[in-house]
Amino acid sequence: MTQNNLGLAYSDLPTGDRAANVQKAIAAYEAALRVRTEKDFPADWAMTQNSLGVAYWALPSGDRAANVQKAIAAYEAALRVYTEKDFPFDWATTQNNLGVAYSDLLTGDRAANLQKAKVCLEAALRVYTESGFPEGHRDAAANLADVERQLRNLTSE
């Protein structure tokens, strides 16, 4: 838990070198995952996987494509535990994060990446209703609108 919290602290640290802070956050999350295993602590493991995904997505240094792919892998891992039925809010949060990551993935088939993003964001909106989770709904709906705009631009080229 301390390593996970250290990762959160480094991720949000407003001072110092942003890239170095995020790299320290990633190292702390990876240390936490040595104990927070999927088998022994599934919910904690999924939470740390989601946080690791956020850190890789936000990492301002290194190979952007590789960082986004690592974020996607971490989000997809978290979704093995975070199901819509058992953890609806965490599932929707991770679906939104995954959708954003797919929309940022510039390697591979751009249209396919955007279609995957659209599926994830539409899934998040099943839980993120306007009345139940207005902030999550606003963010996921805005992300979905952006993905749909990008898809339209691809088809008009």
C-alpha cells in the first residue's frame, strides 16, 4: 500500500522534473505489484494496474508509442478484475482511460485504434450516466465526441 501511495504522490508531485517524477511513480507501482498480485489481492492489484496505466500514458519522456502501449496493457490487465458487474465505477474509469489511450495510439491501424477507443468510451457511458456520475459522463462523452470527430476526419481524407 505504501508503494502504491508513493506512486500516487510522485504522479501528482507539482515540483521537480515531471518525467523523473512519473518514472519514480512507475517504479513504485511496479514495486507494489510484486506484493499486490492478481491472485492474492485482486482489487488492489487492479487499482495499481490502472494507476500504472495512467502513469505510462502521462509519461512525457521516452517513446510515446511504447508508453501508450504499456498503458493499454496495464488498463487491459486491470479489466480482468474490474468487471462492469462487480466494480462498475472502477470498470468505467478504466474503460475511459483505455479509450483515451487507444485514441492516442498512433502505431498500427489508426481507424481500428479509434474504433477500439469508441467501444471503450461507449462502454464507460453505460455506467457514467449523466445523473449518476455527471463528471465522468462529461469526460467520457467529450472523449467519445473527439474520437468520433477523428473517425470522420479519417473517412473524409
